[in-house]
Amino acid sequence: ISAKAAPAGKLGLIVGLMQRPEGATLTQMSEATDWLPHSVRGALAGAVKKKHKLAVTSERTEVGRVYRLAPLAVLEPSAG
């Protein structure tokens, strides 16, 4: 993610956690932002996916569901 496209604040914190090789669980993102889990899920669906056009993937693991940004983390090119 380019510095210009990266969200700031707590949303940027969530994106940063998901960019790690190990990704981030809902619990980790909730604790880092001090948001309730439903607020983190809402931020992922609304701000991260729709507003910032970042592709979020998730998979079930032994530690629970892990969220990551897709390798090419842009869903679609923005209309200039």
C-alpha cells in the first residue's frame, strides 16, 4: 500500500496488522483499536473494502479466523 492510499488512525492500525505475514485475528484487531468485534468487522467491510478498495482475505486457522490483505491489495482501479 502506498503511503498516500494507506488509511490513518485506528483504521491504519488494522491495515498494518493485516499486512503482517501472520495476518491478524479479530481479537488482535479489537484489542489494538479498543473497538468491539462488531465494530472491527464493520470497519473491514465498509472502510477497508469499500472506501479504500483494499482486498481482505480470511481463513480459518488453529488460532481462529485470520484476516490479511490480498497480495495485490486493490480490488479495482479508482476512477481518476
